[in-house]
Amino acid sequence: MEDRIVDLLLGLERVIGFTTTQVDGHSVNMQNYSVVEQVTGRQKRVQIEIMSEPEETREVLDALAEYKNSGIRYWVTDVKQAGRI
């Protein structure tokens, strides 16, 4: 699914870039974890970070609607300042 989502995001004209990071998810709710994941207490996941304007955020969420019920979690936060040094 990661490759399909990356391709989808790369195809959105208003998304000029994003970052993907391999992370471990932890939860007390482990019914979707494999036996190995239950023993280790972690599930491999991918975190995608996109910095965007509100209208671009809506476009991304609308595009991701095709993955409804796939378990994708998202959150939107305000960025007070960003730049490059």
C-alpha cells in the first residue's frame, strides 16, 4: 500500500514534496497484529509528513478517500514556522 500512496501523492499537482519514514506502531489493541508483532509489541508502519496549505490538505484527504477503511491514521496540525537553513 505504501508504494500506491506514494504514487498517488506524487500525482497530486499541488503536493510539491513529502517525507516518508519507517516507524513502529504500538497499541493495546493488537487484533490486527501478527503473532510476531504481538510478541514484540510493535507493528511496522510508514509515516508520511506533508506540509501544506489548508486547501491542499483537503485535496490530499479527498484523494486518500479511495483507501477508506484501510486503517490509515492522519492528523492535521498548524505549523507556526518553517524554513531551510
